Amino acid sequence: MAWPTVQASDIADRWRPLTEAEQAVAAKRIEDVEAELQDELRLRGVDGTPGIPPLASPDAVDAWESRYRVTIVDAVRRYLINPDGWLEEREAIDDYDRTRRRDKSVSGGLVYLSDDEIDKLVPRRRRKRGAFSIHLGQS
């Protein structure tokens, strides 16, 4: 099974129609997000192609592909909404006051994926924690 393909039309379908300039940017950012997401998935044990069992039902495969597309679309949409990475921007007229702050992760033009987004695709496995016992020595 190959990685699902994501296109700028997927962003338009899930968000709003894109301008020509946004489509060009979205196409490049989709590639960036896909590469980042695939690297993160490989770090979590998905080697090569998606870790869907070969005997999985078609509904399970479709659901996983849909979650994959939504994850990429959300990351690109987040970038298109705020390409300059502003966290806060305040401007006052009287006695002129201006406050601008940039998000360090986005201000450099970086796209990012949260752990929660990646966990939706491949949940982290927690180590089983069991009870412990304290063996007392003889005195």
C-alpha cells in the first residue's frame, strides 16, 4: 500500500477555495508536511508505507487515509491562515501602542505537527506498569 496522496484541492474541499498564489504555496507546503509526517510516523514504527494490517477491512483503510489527509490539510491550513507566525498583534491609536509577537516555531516558515495529530494516526504504546513488591530482608 502506498502513502495516500494529498492535493491542494483537498484543502479547498475541507476549508475554502484557494487563490492561485495560495495554491502554489499549498502545493509546496503539502510536500513539506507529508515529509515531516512520514518521518514522524517512521519514528513511531511505521516503516515504508502505512502500518495498516493487510487483512484490514476497507472501512479501516479508508478511515486511516482520511485521518492522514485531514492531518496534512490542517497543518497546511494553519500555515495559510498565519504565514508570518504572529501569536499576538495589538495596535492602539491614542498614545500609539503596538505589540507584536511571533511564534518561534512558525515564524521561520516552519510547518509543524502536534503530537496529538500524530497520535491519531499511530498511538504511542505505553509500557505496561504493574505493581511492585518490596522484599524485606531478615533481621
